[in-house]
Amino acid sequence: MTARTTPTEACTQGDMQACLVADLQALSDVAKNDAAKKDAEKLLTLACDGKVAEACRHLGTLMMNGEVIKANPAEGLKRLKMACDLKDERSCNRVVDHYDEQHDEKGMVTYLGKACEAGDNNACMRAVALDPNGNIEWVVRACELYRMDACLDAATRFDKGDKAKKDPVAALKYYEAACKLENAPSCMIAARMYEEGRGTQVNKEKYLEWYDLACQRRMVRACAHIGDMYLEGDGIKKDIKKSQFYHNIACATGFRASCSKAGRE
């Protein structure tokens, strides 16, 4: 579409995004002109067939509701599914709502899974809750979409072999992800895995790094433990100043055993 070309003209030339723009213009004229209804349906259908997800969503919604366009629930559902397959998460969730009204749990799980793949982390976790097999791929996807509880769930499943193949390497990966999303206990578990060489090689530097993150997330005992490591030279260079620094944090947040080691008593 160019400055000299109208959306309708560009649509007829094969520009599917222009069809959507022309349709939205037609919809704005519906109240003034009934003929615009036919134009809107025609343009939306053209854009949807041209794989414009938003057009499919508009068309499907209008057909489902019987607003502007004559009600055609079966065709409307088909168009919403087309939009969902084009990774439009709003359309996926509208299909989920349809199956929910029909009490069709299988349909809900299928389209919650599609909404999950399209980027809706809430849909991922709803799909897992409804799926009797507890699909680990949806948990992992929700974690990738920055949902902390999903990262922790994935880590626990891989760690314990619960509805997923036991995999300590994957478990460590998702404990680290949960830690980065502010789950302090996951930081502690990741640290211990580096200390024990579980899912990785023994690595004191990494062990200290993840304990430090736990301390930053207000795990008081982690702060105290790092203080003791520096105090005793446990796998790292002995450093009294750093020991006092970490014990001071622990003491200030209520861990009295650290107060004397911080020089505050």
C-alpha cells in the first residue's frame, strides 16, 4: 500500500494487511451504511484466507456473536482456529472458552496448549492442570515465558522423575531459571547441586555464586553460610572482611548467630 493507493485498492492487488485496514474502515461505516456489512465480511474473509491472523480473529468473533455479520458459529469457530494456528493467542483462548462452555475438556487442553505455544504462560499452566499426563513441555514453555512457578515445577519434575524422565542436568537448568526469577530456595538447591556435582561437575565458584544469589534474595542462612566459607577458607581463599560482610547481612536480618562473627557483639 502506498500513499496514492487506498486500502481497498491495495487489497485487490493482493496486500492482505491492506484488506484488514479496509475492513476496519468498512466496519466503522456499518452504523451508517448496511452495505458496509457485506464489504466488511468480504474483506475480512479475503484477509483471513491470506493468513492475516487478526482478520481471522475479527471474522470469527463477529460470526460467533452475530454482530454485524450474520451469525454462523461453526464458521466462526473455524476462523478462530485458523487465527490460533497463526499464533494468535487471543483467538486460541476464545476457542478454549467455546470448549469450556461445551464442557469439552479435551478441546480445552488442545487449544490451551496452542495458546501456550503462542506465548500465553497462564494457558500453559492451565493446560498442565487439565492434562492427566501433566505435559512437561508446557511447563517448560511457561518457564521460557518467565513464569517462576513453572520453572520450579519443571526443575522438581526433572529432579524427582515426576511425570518426566529424571534428568539432573535439566533439573539444575530450571532451578537456576527459577532462582533468576526471584525464587530463593531454588538458588540454594542450585548451589548444593554444584557442591555435590549433581547434574554438573563440582564447582566451588558456582556454588558460591548461587549461594550469593540466595543471600541477595533474603535467604539469611545463605548469607551466614557464605560468611563461614570466607571465615574458614572452605574451598575459597580465606577473607575476614568478606566473612564479616556476609555475617553482617545475616545479623541485620535477624540471624543472631552471625552477629558475633560480624563483630557486632
